[in-house]
Amino acid sequence: MSRDAIDPRGDFSFRAKQMVATRRESGLESAIRDSLTISWRNLIRLTRTPSAIVSVLLFPIIFLSCFLFAFGRFMSAQGIDYIQYLVPIITLQAIFFTAMGAAVTLTKDVQTGMLQRCRSMPISRVAILGGLMIAYLVRAAIATAILLLFAHIYGFRFETGILSVIAYFAIALLFAATAIAGYSALALKVRQLDLVQSLLIVPYAPFLLLSNGFTPAENFPSWLQPFVQHQPVSYTAAALRAFSSRGEDLWVPAGGSLLWLTGLLVLLSFIAVRLYRGLS
């Protein structure tokens, strides 16, 4: 499937609409090629959506500034360098917003019939979900980079070398892939835009706010601390913190994060693919 078969505005061109699926390509090469084509379409759509640009550029910076100004002195009194502590969870928050955008995009594609048209065309079965994943991983990487550059103004530093920067991005993008897979499954299950938008907050609120990302787990009620300490967002925030700051324990949070994220990514991707195949 060539790139010019897709209208950058997000709709199929006349030529693509007239295609009839006489065969369905298979194999790794066609899957990669078709996924990249679909991802390019999604990236073009993102650049032409003002709300998407604002969420990438401004929301993470606004949240970082608000939390830093509101709680910075209080956390400093506890001996915590709050900018170093805060940036990892704001990174994950930005990724959550990115994954929510993927759910909205996928739901719109279902409602407009774009996914159904793709299923009738000779493209790889994984191209739609693969292309969505690639496009929003790129968006997550851009959002993370912009956030880290702005956090540098507030004094955030990578204190552990260039390899830690690479590891930071790797864990962040693994988290992004997991969140995108989960929200894609939600979109494919619900298929109604207003309901999907209402449900986006359901995984976001408990996992992000009830984590060790904004404040140590010890500041939560004792009955809630086991959940706060051992849920995937807490492990991932702690791992990112360990990659960026000296003196932080690395192996336990990094190992816990990898186990959580890998397991969830496999499970949620499987569910999303099953739901996609069940579309009528």
C-alpha cells in the first residue's frame, strides 16, 4: 500500500476507496511497510489538530510548574529535591495523555468506518494497530523530550550519565506502548466517542494519583500503602527516578517496572488485536 493512497487529512483518497481486497499481504516486510504508512497518516493528523499540539507542548509543562510551585517547599522540608522527584511522574502523566489521544483517534476511525475499509484492503492485518502504536510512540517521545528540556530550566538534571538518559527514554516508551495498547483495547470495546472520553480517566486517576510519583508512599494511609508501593506506575516512576538521580535504588524498581509493563503490554495487545479482529 503506497503512501499516496492515503489522504493526509485523514480520509482515504478516491483511489484507495475504489480498491477491492483481492488478496491480503502477509509477512514481516508488508506489516512494517503498511504500519509505517498508517503511522504517517496519524502523524499528519496530529500536526493538524491544535488540541493535540497543545497537549504535547503545554500540558506537561503546566502540570510540572503547578506541582513544583505548590509542593516544592513542603517536599524540600522533608529533604527531597522535588524537581528530581517530580519529573518522572509528570513524564508518565504526559504519556497517559498521549495514550488517551490514541483512544480518541481509534474510536473516531471506528465510527467513520475507516477501520472497516482498511480491513477490506490488501494491507497487513496488524497495520492499523501497529501504525497507531508507532505514531503515538513518536508523540510520546516528543512530549518526553520537550518536558525534560523545560525541566532543565527548573534545575532538573540527569546525574548518572548518557546511558541513563537512554534507559529513561526506553522505560518511558515501554510504558507508553503499554498505555496505548490498553486505551486501544478500551476504544475497540466501547466504540462510542462520548463514552470512551468519559472512561479515559478510569485507569489514569487511581494509578497516577495513588502512586509514589508525587509524594513518597509513606505519606499515604497505612492501609493504602501496599497498593501505592507495588502498582506499575509507582515502579515505573521509581525506575525513572533512579535513572536520573544519584543515590536511588535501581534494580528493584527497574525490575518491577519491566515485569509489570511487559506483562501488561502482552496482555493488553492480545486483547486489542482480538477486539480489532471482531470488528464488523
